[in-house]
Amino acid sequence: MIVESAVTDVQSQAPSSQRFSRHRGPVTCVAAIPNTRLAVSSGYDGAVGLFNLETGVVDLLGYHGHLVNRITVNREGTHAASTSSDYDIYLWDLKTRGVER
């Protein structure tokens, strides 16, 4: 199934020896998560990041196979969607901090 392989691809592309602290290239988009001090970001490095604007803590949600063009968050702040030049769209669950599909 395509959805399952996309989730596996996201997990396998994350560098295991590095902690994500910032994007390694231009940032393409930042979207605030409503009613929080959090924001998600996308970049040329293929990463989707979660930034806590209050504490400065940065977490990696995952990677696309190519640069991420845009990210957006739903009104409830429960999901984000990212689109990439790898022709994939990922739906991120912001509660579990992983790819939903």
C-alpha cells in the first residue's frame, strides 16, 4: 500500500546520528498551531520541524524525500499537511508527532 510505504520512507530518511535543531537550508514555510506557542516549519532540507516558540525547543517530525514546499495546520491544531517536490503530501498528527498518512 502506498500510504504504508510513505510512512516507512519518512522514518528511514531521518538521520539517526544527528539531533534536529534547525533546518539545513532555506525555510520555505512556517505555520502557527492555533491556541499554542508552537509552529511547524518546512524547508529545502526536506525536514518538517516543530518549534516551541516559548522554550526554544525544536523537534523533528520527519523528512520528505525532497524539499518541502509548504506546510499548513488545521483550525483545531491537531494536524498539519506538508507537500514536497517528491510529489507526496504527508498528513502529520501533531498529538503523536508522527505521520498519519
